[in-house]
Amino acid sequence: MSLYVLGINHQTAPVGLREKVAFAPEALAPALASLRALPEVREVALLSTCNRTEVYAQANGSDADLVDWLAAHPGSAHEAAPGPELGAYLYRLSDAEAVRHLFRVACGLDSLVLGEPQILGQVKQAWAAAREAGALGGALDRLFQQAFATAKHARTSTKIGAHPVSVASTAVQLAQRNFARLDESTVLLIGAGETIELAARHVAEARAKRLLVANRTLAHAQDLASRHGGFALPLDELDRHLAEADVVISATASRTPILRRAQIERALQLRRHRPMLLLDLAVPRDIEGDISNLRDVFLYTVDDLEHVIEDNRRSRREAAREAEAIVDLHAARYIEQWQASGHQQPLLRLRALGESARADALAKARRQLAAGMPAEQALEVLAHTLTNRLLHAPTVALREAALQGDAELARAAEKLFPHDAHDAVGSDASTDPEASRV
């Protein structure tokens, strides 16, 4: 049984491919059921965010079935699967490398924004979804629990989480540095999820001249707007207010674009071609890509934020080195325990066999006593039955090894079974706690 991780992220694949395998929360349960149905898969979890889609699986054999599954199953935003092209962008990790990867992801060390705190919550959501779907067993459950403990240690022992930075805050920072003063601008936020919540907070702190919040569910927009001094509007009124916006930040869970080229063209005409900054933080994208070809429009996606985020990376590199050391420590401990557990499996099976044989022999003896068999005879039958049950399998294996010239098994038997029968039982066996358990 092996642990596998395979996936794509912002470092390996462009947003156009990432959105093809982006799974919405409501699509996770059927996707997990489909993965769990693969013949070799025993446990599985699926992590899908705007910057990554990853499959974590405990499985027999290779990860080939998992690769084929991901290439053949489109995310909930697309009808067409990514197909063979996915292979060129896919990373495939196993066992120790897979453990370390999950721990780094949970700590924010593999994120677009180094140390960003949102990823830990997303990993916890993936774990909870897998548990709820019945796709998670003991092995992956322990792995994710240890990842959470590692992330907590890293954030409390280093400054990797100091001055939290998110994609949303980076987007607002980009708008302030490279486009316009927000205290002189109208900002339109589209959506009402966590990313837009964070963006609203940063926009309010920057004292934007005016804040508009549009969402499909008006009540959610009203709640967000009221907490940050903005005005709410339903999504179907977006066209009426789009021209008012100098800066648009969009991050919805829509499976299709929210803003199309024709809408932006009309807004620019009404604005007399005053420039607009569009920040698309969603995957799948909320804003049609060809809008970037329009004059007076500056369109950025999550991939375009890389340059702004480099400043964040420089300030956090020392903390990141310390966090990496913590990840290495926790990963090494977990892998050591995992390997030790694997080595103990034969011993656990042997103990289980002994306990089963003891219970069966004892039950048989009790039935014989209840039927009137003399106690001495019942004890003889019990001892004979128990001896036969315990020695049958090793006797057959040793006989077969002798016939086939298997010297390795014979040498192992020499270590397990002493030459002296008296030593095999032990003169003080009655006081040996392990012997008394058989």
C-alpha cells in the first residue's frame, strides 16, 4: 500500500488548464465517490482551490489509474476533460515526498502568496469533505491530522503567518500601487465569499471613495456591504452600475464568466474611455480573457499577481526557512511511525491468529464440559486443538520451503524456534505476561 499525491498548481500549470480541473464544493462528493470506486484505491481526498487541484490517495499498485481519472474527469466548470495535455503539467509524488508535500501545503509554503493563511482552512475543508463522503480511512485521516498539527507549530513558532497576506490583499495592493488611489476611486466587488470578504476589508482600510458589492444572492451582498460601508446590488443589475467602477475585483464560484467583452465595451463608452482595472481572482475565471485586448482596460488574473507577490516572498524567506525545518521534522517523525506501523503488521496478524485459535479452542472445551466430558479429557482435547491450530500454517510453510530449497525461510525459523523444546516453552512461561496472553 502506497501514499500518492498528484495534481497541478500555480507553479506548474496556467490558469486556463487549472480551471479545467477545478471542482466546486458541490462536485466534491461525486468526484470522491468516483475516485474511491477505482479498483486499487482504498482512501482518497480531493483538494481543489483557485491555485491547485490535488488528489491524495492510499492505494495498491501505481498511481496510473489516478492520473487517467484526473485527465478524463473535467472539473465542474467544463464539459471537456483536460485530456492527455494534463500529463505535461502534473506532479506525481509518493510516500515520503507525498507526506512532506501535504505538510508544506498546509503551512502555506507552497502557496502563491507565501505563508497565506487561507490554504489551511481549505485543506481542512478537503479533509472534512472526504470524511463526510466516506472516502477517508485511518491512514489518510492521521496524515491530515498531522498536517494540521505541523501548520499550527509552524505558525506559532515562526513569523510565516505574521502580517497575513492573501491574494485578495495583494490585488488591492496592486490597485493602489499601479493604478489609482483608492480614496479617489469607486471599487466594485463581485461575489460574497471569503476572498471578496478579505478584499472588502482591505478596500475599506484603504478608504475607497465608494464601495459597491454585487452578488447573486442580494442578502449576502447587503450583509457584506453593511459591514464595510458599501452599497449592495443584485447581480442582474451589474450592467447598470458597471460604468461607475474604476476598479473591479471578482471572485465568485460561477461556472461561467460573469463579465463578458460586450459588457465592458458598453461600460467604457459610458465612462468616455476612462481606464478600468479588472482583477479576476476566480478559478474558473469570472472575466473573459479577450477583454484584455480592449484599450483602456487593465485585466489581471491570479497568475498575473506573481510579480507583486515577490515582495512578500522576500520579506518572509527567513521565516519560510524556519518553517521548512519544522516541516522536515514533523515529516520525518510521521514517516518513521508510518514505516514502523507497516513492519508491525505481521506481528499484529500473528497475535490475532493466536487470539482466534485460543477463543475457538476454549469455546469447544466449554461445550464438551457442558456435555459431560471429564475435565482431564477436555483439557487434553483443548491442548491438542490449540497446538494444531497454531502450528498448522508454519508447518505447511516450512515443509514447502524444504521441498523448494528455500533456505531464507529455514534460517528465519531457526531464529523463531529454539532447538531446545524446553527453551521454546520456557521454565517460567507461567509468569511471562506475553505467554499468558496466548
